[in-house]
Amino acid sequence: MFDDIHHVAIIASDYQRSRHFYTEILGLKIIREVWRAQRQSWKCDLAVGDTQIELFSFPKPPARPTHPEAVGLRHLSFKVGSVLNAVERLTERGVECEAIRTDPYTGKQFTFFADPDGLPLEIYQT
């Protein structure tokens, strides 16, 4: 029934700070960016392989209820060839990462870091 995931949507508390994080720190490419005047909201589509992240701003969005075990989407995970290389690049850009772990079921390495609003992000070895 489903072919793939088209996009994941993220609402930022500070749009410019999150836009900088996702484009300049993580290096995601902007597909399009639009100001939606009727909603007082930015929408920025970012490319991640064949998938997209929709980055939104809204006036006064509520905070995330807990970290990370709130009901709903727990975290977003990015595929990488080398977790160590990705951690080194993130660290060079001022992003704090957790210790690299090994998935006991797959034997693959992974770790977590957070976006400017504390959204848990994972990098996972492919």
C-alpha cells in the first residue's frame, strides 16, 4: 500500500535558529521555502535523500511535553555510512552527541543528538 515515506514535519519554536541548524549544521538542502501570510508561518522543505523534512514556524507553538518518551513520534533517524564520521562532523559544528552505541539486534552503530528545540535525532549505520 505504501511505497516510501514522503516527509516528516517539524515545528520550530525559533524558525531562523532551526533553519540554520538543519541547513548549515546538518547540511540539508532547501527544496523550497515559503511564507504563508494567512497562517503567519514559514514552511521550508528540506531534502534528505528521497525524503523531505518540512520545517514549520507557527506563532507560540506549545513545548514538547517530555523528552523523548512522549506519546507520538519518538525521534527521527538519519541513515549514515559511518556513525563515527557523522559524530565527528557534528561535534566540529558544535553539536553534542551521546556516546556511540551498538544495536544488540542488528550489530549496527547508532547515537542520538538533539535539534535546537530538543527534538531527539538519531544517526544510524547503514
